[in-house]
Amino acid sequence: MLHIHKVNITFAHKTNSKNIIMKYLEFTFRINPPSELGQEVLTGVLGDAGFDSFMEKPEGLAAYIKKELYVPDVLEQALADFPLPDTNISFVCAEAEDKDWNEEWEKNFFRPIVIGQRCVIHSTFHQQVPKAEYDILINPQMAFGTGHHETTSLIIEELLDTDLKGKSILDMGCGTSILAILARMRGADSCTAIDIDEWCVRNSWENIALNKMDHISVCQGDASSLNDKGPFDLIIANINRNILLSDMEQYVKRMKPNAQLYISGFYTNDVPVLRKEAERNGLTFLHQREKNRWAMAAFQK
């Protein structure tokens, strides 16, 4: 079973029918004592350390990281700070076989997903797709952003319950841009999608075209690129706790009066510290959603 974690990295990028094959390292982690919770937490920790895909194997949790992104000290510190007490983690590393990982993922792991019984997300190679009010078609060149991960589905559920008609939307850490695409389908006036990863920007344009959407602009950057954008009626930031804490002030500056902020990409026990930072910047906490220890939180200016 593949675990999709919150990161914005592709396995392989397709252009002009040719695939650019990336070099990956394969780590196999053993958790002692073994537990489903320990493996889920380890997946999150490794995602924040740059790993972008995970697979359960008999010998342990296989985790993959692009060779150029691997920093031994970062992994060592991540494991040293592992949040579950009395847990021992060991690993072995090898260079992964050269192959089109994106094609491998498409064939074996990516399945249509229905969220809130109202939104279905699928790709062109799926033959049987459930019917739903909102049908989003994606070319799944991403390790994250298909809707399978809890953080993405939590935001989608929130968008399905929100009146977006006529609103201006900012999608930070857009990944595949399915959140911006859904927002436009639900009547948002315009969407700005931003990601730090060039691969995400390219894949976003492909997905926007697949869904025949307009009034969605996509650009590469981080929160420092927001100075000339907005203000917005709604900002969505599905990233991770540390970046959200660091960038909260910049998000608030680009929000209209009464605008809302939806954040995700963190665990339920991270909500208090994020709520404190949001309130420090003048936001009011509205509510939160939870799924399998992951959370999203909604705030209003």
C-alpha cells in the first residue's frame, strides 16, 4: 500500500511523450515496537525531511527521496526528534532502480477517490469512475495532491461546505492545483495558485487545461511572492506546521476584511500552537476538522 504524504515533488515529469527519470534513494525503516501509529507518524516525519513516497513491505517501511534532496543530518535530526517515546527506528539505504516511478505509481496505486459523496478525483486512464457533483480530472504526476491524503481531503470537505461564489482564492502550496480547480467549479471568481516547486507549477497547468478551467493563475514562489497579489477573500495553505507558523503574518496581510484562512498539513496536536499564532495576527478561530490524527483549521479576519 502506498502512503501519500504532504509534499510537493513529482516522481517523473512527462513532456513531449518523453519521461525525465529522476534518481531516487530507497530507505527501508524498521520501527520497534511495530505499530500502525508509529508508521503513520514516521511517514509524516520523513515527509517533512524531504521523502515523497512510501510503501509498506514485509521487511519494513520503504521510503523514497530524490537523491539530490537527501541530507543525512536532516534525517538524523528528524529521527532524533521522533515524537513517540520509547520508539527505536533503524534503516538501511540503497539507490533505487532507475524506472519511470510516475508510470509505476499510476499503474499500481492511484485510484479514483470520492470525497464527501460530492467530489470525485480521477485520471484519464481510469475506466470506471463514480458519478459525483464535481468531477476533477488530473494527470497524476505528483506524490501528493490527488486527494488521497487526509490533509487534502479535509480541505476539499471544507470547500464543499463553503459558499465560494464570486470570491477570490489563493491556494498556497498548490501541488496539483485540485483545490483551486474545485474552487472555480464551485463558483470562485478567480484563483491564484502558488508552489515553490517548478514541477508542481507545470503539472498544475496541465490539470487546469484537462478540466477546461479559466481564471486560475499559477506561479512559482513562496510567501515572499505575495506582496503584489490579492487581497483575497479566502486563502488556503496546505503545507506543514513550520511553514504555516513562519508565513502566517504574510497570509494575513493579503486577506480582505472578514476573509477566511484554511490551513492544513499538520497533526491534531499541532492545532493549539497554530491557533495561537493565528490569533496573535488578529484572526479568529472558527473550527477544525480531523481525520486519522491529521487536521485542518479555519480562521477569519
